[in-house]
Amino acid sequence: MKKFIILIFCLITIVSFGYTSINFNFLITFGSTNTTYSQIVKLYYIDDSIISTITFNFKKYPQKIIIDNEEFIVYSKLQKFITGSGKINIKYNNKNYEFLLNNEELIIGFEEVEPNIKLYYYTKNISPNNDWYNDSLRLVLYSNTYCTLKILGFEKYIYPGKNELYIPINLKDGNYNTSLKFINSKGIYTKDIEFKINRNKKTYTKYIILSILGLFIGFIGYNIIK
């Protein structure tokens, strides 16, 4: 019985330790310059199937960044930050950026680096009939750097992190294939998409919004006059 209790205690200790945060100092050398940096690193238990790493490309170092509310100093573009996959928030120069990681090594460039784009969502059924619902091609994407998007004769400037864009559609009804081309001085990233245009698919979205807006304005006006 005593051996059984000791065994249970050891198992609980091991499992608990796997999810315990540890703080420690470490020294690491980057590149061929043999420059050594010291930094406090906080370790968390992360499932190895969702581990991602981030590196930052700056013109000058060191730089201060905040990853999910924790402050770090970036000393080199070879310095790697280990994190889980999914959405993360990064603050740099008092601006907030949201990135999407997918079990990968991502280079984030607040100066231009080769584009790495994740297309999170786009409108696959477009009805440009002025009903205020799917009238244009909506794109939600995550970029690792600055670049320019070229599509259907339009150009849109892309910023690091999450971008939400609306592309006007002047094509006839039918099925279409086209390419999204993301271009900067470091390279080109291309993504093919397919969508359908059908102007007969009309909704009451526009009238519902205008009705609600009218009621709200009327309520405000009534209270002012009263």
C-alpha cells in the first residue's frame, strides 16, 4: 500500500511539472560574430505538434517588442522565439499587430522581407447587386511584412499582421479563377482563388440596416425635441 501511494504521488508530480512555468537565465551565441546575449526566458508546456517559432527582421538592433503582453528584446534576426500556433498579438513602436501561426517558422519583417501570406477568408459567392451583402470580394489575410496586392486590375497596400480588404467586382455573372499576387522588393507570393458571381441572389440586408438606422435617428431626435 505504501509503495502504491508513493507511485501515485510521483505520477502526479510528473504530470504537474509538465505544465509548470520555469524561469531561468541562459546564454546563447548568434551568427559568426560570437556575440553573446543573456536574456530571461519563460518556458511553458507546449504540445510539440503545434510549436511555431518567430524571428524578427529589423534594420537596427536591439529592438523592443511585446508578444502577448510579455516584453522581449530582439538582439539579432537569428534570435528565435518559440510559441504555440494560432493567433498571437505583437506590439511594436506602440502599434498592435495580429499574426496567425500554423506550426511553422515565420520571419516577421517590420522592414520588407519575402512575403509569406495566409489567406484566412475570401468571399466565394459574390452578388454585386447593391444589397449591401457580398457586393464585393472580401479578403481577410495575414501578412508577415509590407507588400502590395495586385488583383483584377486593383492594387492594395498590405501591412504586417491582419488585413481586411474589399475589392469591387465589375465582372459578368459566372465562375471565375484568379490569382492574388503579393509583391515587394524581396519577392512575390501568389495564391489562386475561385469565386462565383450571381446578381440574382438578393437579400434584404440593405433595407434592414436602413430601417434600424432610421429608427435610431428618430429615437434620438424625439428625445432631443422632447
